Amino acid sequence: MTDPASLAVEGHNKLGNDAPSGRAVQPILEEAWAIAIDLRRDLGLSEAIAWADGYLEEVREKESSTAAARWVVVISALAELARASVH
């Protein structure tokens, strides 16, 4: 299985050119990956993805753009974990 730290770097690189970079992003990425790994451990990968998708919808309904952005990163991390477990 791929190292979660290397997946975090890969996920960060996929955020795009207009994404914040450097030290400002690192704590968000670390938190999102920690959440993703905990969800995977507690729920299993497919259930974790479904739960995170549902939670993201709840966050979006409450119009919290910061929280929604964080959960998009969590879901992206879960997707990276899914792809890594397939290879």
C-alpha cells in the first residue's frame, strides 16, 4: 500500500494552480488526511466515502464554505486511498 504521506503530497499537487500553497495548506492537508484515514479505519473505505459525501452535502446546506472546502479535501484523500488500494 502507498504511504499516506506521499499520497498527501500527490493530493496537494492535484489541488490546482490557484490553490493556496506552502505552510498555509499543510495543516489543512494533514487534518484532512488524518480524518480520511480514521474514517477508513472506522467505517471501511466505501462506507467512509459515502458518509463523507453525505456530510459534505449537510455542510454545504449550512453554507459554510470553509468547512465544505475542508470536506472536499477529505473526500479527495479518501478517493486517493481507494485508488492506492486498487493498485
